[in-house]
Amino acid sequence: MTAPTSAQWLRAAAARIVTGSQILARERTRRLAGWVRSVWRRTMSWLGEASGIAWALRLAVLLAAAWVLRKIGVALAAGVARRLEASPWLMWPALALWLIAAWRAADPKRRGPAPAAAEPVPEDGPAAELTTDEIRALLIRVFGLDPQVHITVLAERLTEATGRPWSTADVRAAVGAAGGRVDTGVRMPGLNPSTGVRRSTLPDPSPATPPAPVEGVVVAGQEPSKGPATATPTGPATAAAGKRPDIVQDPNNPHHWLVKEPA
């Protein structure tokens, strides 16, 4: 086996840096979008808790805070622009740091093996009665705003969210069934790197299909049927849906999800 030529090595290095730059851009964009969504939800929740004069006061506080933050942001951006214009050599260290980060992000050992097709739904364990989309939705819910979570932490969160005990083996099976990937070297704030799952490896659930129209309901603008109503016995909607449990939000805790057994 001959060693790669200089041209081949340069092409491979350039391709790795491009791939790493794309990974970094996606991760930074996803984190920024998650942070923006989190701030927006908390702000709207805080504003919605008040009414009347209190609501108007809170709105005024939010508008004043937005005005102050805009002023600070514009001042910081102008200061950075003036600094770069006065010291253009600072771009070289910034470029070097980005190239190093992109090189490390595209490391095959850090990225893990290529994602495989979604495995079959586990035949046993807490996820045995869930479909692939339901498993994906449940995993995404317990991820919250974390871009990556250790597998032991996922097991704890899933246990709390569903009320059923989850082991790390159950989490691995659920992640595989959802089309995700378990990687090593996953980092979480305040914890040492460990085995875990990165949110970017999980496909999003398929869009929910619209519910079928309910028979016997009179649409506005139409006249009801003249004939006598026939009592056609039909089973409950949940009976035809199969034997899968329903995942519903706890009315007392919006961050807690309950798994209801089928009737």
C-alpha cells in the first residue's frame, strides 16, 4: 500500500475541514435556535401569568429590556468591528481556532460510525409498545434543550417521564429503533465525557396525520339529516388504534409526561 501523495493529503484535509465546518455550523445554529425558543417560551409564560395592569407593566418591562439589549448589542458589535479594523491580525488566530475546531469535529472517532437504518422496535422493555415515531418524540422531549445527553441521564429522565424503569440497555434499544446513534465522548456541563446520544443523530418524528372526520357531526351551513338516527354501535376510538399506550402531558407538571396503559 503506497502512501498518499501531497495533493491527495491536501484534498482529504480540505474535505475534512469542510465537513467539520458544516458540523460546527449546524451545532451552533441548533444551539442558538434552542436558546431562542427557550427564552421565548419563558418570556411568553411569564407574560401570560399576569393580566390587566400587571400584564401591561410586564410588557413595558420586556420592551425596555429589549431596547437596552439592542443598545448593548449594537455597541458591542461596533466595538468588535473597530477592534478588527485596527488590528486585522486578530483574524488569523480566529481562523486558526476555527480550523482546529473543524478538524476535531470531523474526526471519525468522534463522529462514530455512519448512521444505519432504523432498527425494529424492541420486542421487550419500556419501548416495546411504542412505534418508531412515538419513541423519537419521547426521546426528543426528554432531551429538552441539551444538544447531547449521557445515556445514564437519558435513562433517569425516561424513567421520570414515563413512570417506568429504564435501563441503559433499554435506552440503547430505543435509540437504535429511533434511528439514532450512541456515541462515546459525549459531554455534559459539570460531568466527565461519557457514552451518550447526540440530538443531531435522532431523526425528527414524521408529521402527525390529520384525524379522520367524525361521522354524525353536522357541519356549519348544512342541514341535519331528516331520517331517524340509527344507533350503529361503534367501538371507542382507542380500541381501533391498537394496543399502544398513550403518551400525554401531566396537567400538573408541563415537564412531566405520562404513559397511559391501553384500555
